[in-house]
Amino acid sequence: MRFMVMVKATKESEAGVLPSEQLLADMGRYNEELAKAGVMLAGEGLHPSSKGARVKFSGARRTVVDGPFAETKELVAGFWILQVKSKEEAIEWVKRCPNPMEGESEIEIRQIFEAEDFGPAFTPELREQEAQIGAQMAKNASR
């Protein structure tokens, strides 16, 4: 099972306050532990929403809204992709994480859909397309 683990943004992270040297070192050790255990597939921090944009969809129409975005508690400041056996295992790994912010913070854990979750709607043709996309992504990642 794969899970996306999202570090929620704070007013400080949205203001562009960078982590301290100590927090970067602590996170480095935690990421090393995740990687050595074979559960970390990806993990990155994100720039504040002031450097981002949203694309809103309404039928065929697209509207672009530039950041920053007002609801800090709904924003993501960073993420990991973990491959573990259960949600409980993902929770145990997250509980070992250093506090990702200087004050209070929150981390959300969400399971990622797998092909079998879609049932018969995910036809053999769609599975083949997904495999080709996966191969192209692996090529892209190695650049």
C-alpha cells in the first residue's frame, strides 16, 4: 500500500520562513531512516503558495488563480510517499517524524489508489496505457 503523507502549511511556512539547521538535520536523519527501511518512495518540501497557482475547472472553461491562498490550514508544505503494509504502519512512521515546524503542526496521511481499486472500469487497455506512462515517468526521473 502506498500513502501520501502531507505536512500541513503554517503561517510561518507560508511566509517563506525556512527550517532551522537543526530541523533540517533532524529531517535528514528521519528521511535516511525511512529510505534505509525501504518505505520512502519520494519526499519533498514545497515553496509557499505565493509562488503557486490553481486552475479552476467549470465545464470546458479553465480559470487560473495565482497564490497566495488564504486558508493556510488547508495548504501542503511538503510530502512523502511511503510504501508500507497498512495505514497503521504509516501512522507509526509519521509518529516518529520530528515536528516539521517550529511550533504546532499537523501531518495528514492518505492512501493512494492502486489499479485494483478501480475494478472492471480499469480495462486491460487502460492498464497497458498506465504501464507505458509509468515507464515514461521512470525515464523522466532518471534525467
